[in-house]
Amino acid sequence: MTRDFLVKGLISLIFGAEFAWIIFDRRKHDSGKENSSGRYLPYISGAVLPMTVLLIPLCTLLFGDAKTAMYDTLDFCFGVFLHICLYYLLLMPILPFLRRHISARACAVLWMLPNYLYIIWVHCGQMSELYWVIEVPFLLIQILLAVWLIGFLAVLGGNIISHRAFRARILRDAAPITDSAALEIWQREVEAAGACKLKLRPLVSPVVRTPLSIGLFRRSVRLVLPERDYTPEELALIFRHELIHIGREDSWNKFFLVFCSAMCWFNPLMWMAKRRCFEDLELSCDETVLLDSDDDTKHRYAGLLLRTAGDERGFTTCLSASASALRYRMKSVVEPKKKTSGALVVGLSFFLLCMSCGYVTLAYQECTGAEVIYQSRSAEQYALRDMEWGDLVCTDEAALHRYLSARRVERISGNYAFSELDQEETSLPLLLDTPEGTLYITLSDRFMRLWVWGDNRREEYYYLPDGTDWEILKQIYR
């Protein structure tokens, strides 16, 4: 067990315990049993991973070139989104079981856990070894990357355009609610939610058929009701429902799933996962609306759901949108079962999600040691400074240069420490004087590390598809 593995395990355990505590403790805040500046707070921000993915190429372009930005983005996206696909593949079959036994808020959070994979991948995701290296020709990578980018932009851009068009259509003829009784109920619910800083006034629109809130940012969020009469009790439930969505930033959570669907647009499982996640966000909201409610309130809320099935597009949250999920929501509201908080399930899921991340990588852009080590220069310009390898001594420096020049190497994606490279019994360290400065090379069974000291300082890792031939090296070192 390596130091990198232990560090990764510790970080994963800390964050897993934090998410478990949030699930366990948040019910008291949501029910109003504890004083808090905000009653309905986000469990996990849905903006974290999408913003990270978008910032990686932008930041790289500031300090590098377009080619480096492409490599960095590919390295990050391949590992993270491959892992998200596998995670959702495992989550979907067990979701019906989880819904019967743990709280709806825990089920909703399970869909959002991959948002924080960037912590493991970027900051502490360094693995000492790999279990599976996928080798793909670089030309094929370029073709697939171009096809994927077209699909990603089409799916994400289409969703954004649809969202903007839907928002413009429902707000075009919308007008602020002027009924004093309705505004009084709204203000009472705002105060109960601890959202007094929320500068929002409900609107009424002839276009919508169900109450909804639309918008990603607090300053741009709009709460819209259809043109119909509601009882004071129904208005209180409607306002509470939408305030929960706004407080938990469920629009961002939906954006996260749309972003994942765009990143993995070729995988039908992601589209299924998106739909299931949307359902669990609504179930979680229903659960919170009815915390400690009596049977009359539950039946009134069920009737409200039944009468307000409507349209949901873009990054919106609405009282009732999916007819396919309506039956399950009605049953959950009218006949709620006693369930555990699901805190342990959430914490353990995050721990396992992080600990299993990073064992698969992509190897591409095949070249030779002559290109990456010697930069296509003559090997005569490179001098071996340290001739020893443990108890052995290099007896044929020219043969060593020929061996290194002929090695097939491939670029790998991901963030790895390769601790085995520093273990003397399984690696060969080399120190070369080069025109660029001092070059430190370490060879292991399957990988090679290049570390250049000088004006063009860099550290690179490569995969050796043919492995290292220790028998040949032992003929050079005697």
C-alpha cells in the first residue's frame, strides 16, 4: 500500500464523512427545528464540475498553447467522465431498492456526488499504478475528439438555446402578482425559509400550466405561476416547493446532468440517468415540503400534483412536470414509508467512488524515445552523468542510447505519481547532460518519467507498450 493510496483514502474518507453528516444533519434545518440563516441549502453545488471542465482549457491557454490545452482537457475528461458513466451504470439498477429504504434527499445527492470527482482527480488523484491502459492510435483519437466535440456542442448548445427560448416565451407576457393575500403568503414562506435576502417577486403567465422557477443565478431566477386560482393552503405549498428548489440550487443540479449528458452524448445510459436524477430531485423536494405535515396537508399536496402536470424545459424546476413519475410521487406523498436518512450510504458511496477513480487511462500519440528523450537530436549530444545502477555499472553507453532511442512510448492521460518509479529494485534511474539542461529519466516495467532541469523545465510520463527489457539492460550494466 503506497503513500499516495493512503493520502487519497484519507481525503476520500474526510469528504465522505462530510457528505454523510450533511445528509444526517440537514433534516433538522429543513424542518425548521434549528435556527439557521438559510433553511433550504444546497447539498452539493451542481456547478462545480462543469465549471472545472470549462476552466481547464481556458487556464491552460493563458499559460500555454492550444495543443497543451487539448491534451489537458482530454486527460481530465476521459478519466472523470468514464468513471461517471460506470458509476451511473451501477446506480440505476439499485435505485428502486434505495428509494424504498433511504430518504429521497439521499437518493438525489447520490446523483450529484460525481460533481466532486475533480477534487480527487486534480488535487489528490495521483495513483501509483494502473490496472488498465487503453491504447488508441493518435489519428483515431483526433477523429473521435472532433466527432465528440461536435456532439457535445450540439447537445449542450441545444439545451441552452431551448432554455433561453422557453424562458423568453413564458416571461414575455408575465406580470407580477398583485393580490395582497398571495403576496402575504409568499412573504411568510420566504421568512420561514430564511431567504429574506432573496429579491424575487412571483409572476403569473398565461403560457405556463404548472408553477415553476426558471434561471441558474439568484439574480435571474423567476418564479412563475399559471393563470388559475389557488387556495391559500395551495399557494403556501407551491411557494414552499419552489423556494426549496431555489435554495438547493436544483437548476444547477439539472445543468450538471445536462452537462454530463452532453459530455457522454453517445451513451444512452447518461440520458436515462438524467431523467432518473430529475425525478429524485422532485421526490426530495416533495419530502421536504411535507416534513412533519399532517394527513390533510399530504392529501392536499397530492391533489395539487395531480392537477398541475405541465411543461418543463431548460434548467427549470416545477411543481409537477413528468407524468411518468407522477404515480410514484403520489404514492410517496400519500403513503410515505419510514426510511433511514441514507447518510451512511451517501458517505460510503462517495468514498468508493473516489477510491475507484483513476485506475484506467488512455495511451495515445505513439512515438519513439529518439523523439521524446533526444528531441530528434544526435545521441552524441547526451552524456550519461551517473554510470551506476545499484551494484552495476554501465559498460556500453552507446548501446544504452540506442536502446532508449528505439523504445516505443505513448502519451498517457490522467494525473499519476507512479511511486514505483522511485523504487530502486524495480526501476532504472538515469541522469543525462543535454543541450537543454539536466535530464532525469526513470524506467519502470511499463512507464517512463522524464524530468528536465533547466530553462525548459518539464516533467512528463509515458507508457511503454513493449515494457522494459531488463535482460538487455543487464547486458549493458554489469
